[in-house]
Amino acid sequence: MQLWGELDGAYYTANWGADRVYRWEGDPNFSTEVWSQHLGSTAAGVCSDGFIVYAVRNSDNSGVIRRFDPRTGFDLGSITRDGGDFNGLY
């Protein structure tokens, strides 16, 4: 599981048991789910550059990074990375 915060107070979670990533907004104690996307397997990591949300699956040795629109969760397709640790995003 991973947590990633945005400058506007929203945040993303990669939920281990749920095979998905979420965007949340509002007070951390009473957040509202804005969107979620299934990754097809255990979610390992999520991060954002403010323009795109990136997510990876656990033990996905293919190096596939899924990409989503931060506001809508629209699937922007995927990219494949070479080398590095395939079990998270840093």
C-alpha cells in the first residue's frame, strides 16, 4: 500500500487488498472517494506529477506503469519501464 499527496490536499492510495488505486478529497478523517481504478492485480504503488497519476502492480515484472487523469481517473494507457524495482514507485 502507498499514499501520495497532491498540493491541493487531495491524495491517492494504492490499496494492497483491493487491486486498485483511489483518489480522495477532503479532510483525511472524512475523505470522499473521487475515483478508483482497478489494476488487475495487487496494487503496489501510486504517485503523481500533478498532471498524470502513475500506478504499478505488485510483482509485475513486466515493468508496466498505468497512467490516469488526476481529476477524472480516465485511463491514459500505460508505459513500460526498463530496469529498476518493479514493486513500487518512489
